[in-house]
Amino acid sequence: QLQLVESGGGSVYPGGSLILSCAATRNISTWSCMGWFRLAPGKSLEGVAGINNTGHTTYADSVKGRFTISKDKVKNMLFLKMNSLKSEDSAMYYCEADSRGACSISASEITEDFDWGQGTEVIVSS
């Protein structure tokens, strides 16, 4: 059963903005870590941003200062606000949630216990 559903992807010009949303079907406080990963054609899965239960956030260097991750515990939603988008941000974006003791956005730490959404596509092109 899918527990995470993303939305908000689309096609934008370079320099544009998008807000991705991830709706959870259960109380997001039951997960200790939530984040966004992306997969671009010909590239490996990349961690973009993460947030833990205390609200501490982590970002990939490539998106620092441009992307902001946040969550709404009342609505059980995760967000990714993306500004100043670049062509290299084009990818399928996935919301994830897990129960690790220490959160990170390293793709090498992904396990089968992660919950994932189905993805939402972002295309940045002129």
C-alpha cells in the first residue's frame, strides 16, 4: 500500500520555481526521517534534502540556498520548495520516509525499509 503520494512536478523555465508536495497516509511523526531524492536520466539516485523529527534539515550542496524542505505535521505532508531552478535539476523526484536513528540523504544508506512515493517529474528547460 502506497503511503506517500507526491504532486507538484511540472515543466518550468530556468530560473523558475516549483513546490513539490508529498501527502502521507499516516501520521508523519511515526517516521524519524523524511526526505526528497531525485533520479535523472543517465545518473544515479541523489539525495536532495532531508528533515528529521526535530526539524533539522540537510541539503545537497547542489541545491543549498535554492531549495527548502519543510513539513506540516497536522496535514501529514512534506514539501520541497525549489527556486532558481536549473536544467540540471530536471529529474524524477521521490519522497521518502524512514525510521533510522540518524537521518541523512546519502543514497548509500537506503534500505528496503524506506517508504517511497511514486515520484513526480520536474523538467527545467527553455
